[in-house]
Amino acid sequence: MKIRLFAKGEQKMKMSNFYYWVCQMIMIKLKKIQLKKFVTFLKKLPRILGERAFLTFWGLVILALIFGAIVFYKYNFLTKKSEPQIPESPLKFKEKAYEDVLKAWQEREERFNKAEFKEYPNPFR
């Protein structure tokens, strides 16, 4: 007669947790290995690109053309295709805000004109 330490469901759950933990450890090790390979590749990249300068130049030119075409398409063709949305209610001019701004500008202009006539002592005497 066998003695069970866990119920059937608990044992499966414990085993699945163990397998999950093992898989996580393997993935962490793989990520470290892949990260090391990626870092070494990045260190070698300038030398590789320098050895193939002609191809690198043409690759960068093609990338610039693709990027320019995307920007041109987005801001030229897509804006012509979409129609502007017309608001239902017309815009209203805010007289009070306009008067407040105009008053502030006039006050600044008066202070500026007053400063023109003020005499300052000469510090170099």
C-alpha cells in the first residue's frame, strides 16, 4: 500500500510549478547568452560597416530615401485625401479677451515710452 504525500491535483500542481521554474531558468540563461552575442555584435558593427563602406553608404542612402518617401506620403498625399471637418457652430470672436489683451499692450507701450525719458546716472564718471 502506497502512502500519498499530496493529493493528485496538488502533486500535478507542484510538478508543473517545478517545470515552470526550470523553464524560466533555461530562458534566463538563453537570454544572457543571446544578450552577450548581441553585445559582441554591436562591438564589431563599426568595423564591419567600415570594411564595407561603399555598401554601407548605399544602404544609408536607400534608408534615407525610404524615410523621406514615408514622410512625403504622410504629409502630402494623406492630407489631400482627407477632407477638413467643418464645425457645426461658427467661431465666435471673444471681444472681452481681445480688449484685455489690447489694454495690456497699451500699458506696456506707455511704460516703454516713459522709460525713454527717464535719466539714469552715468556710472563711468
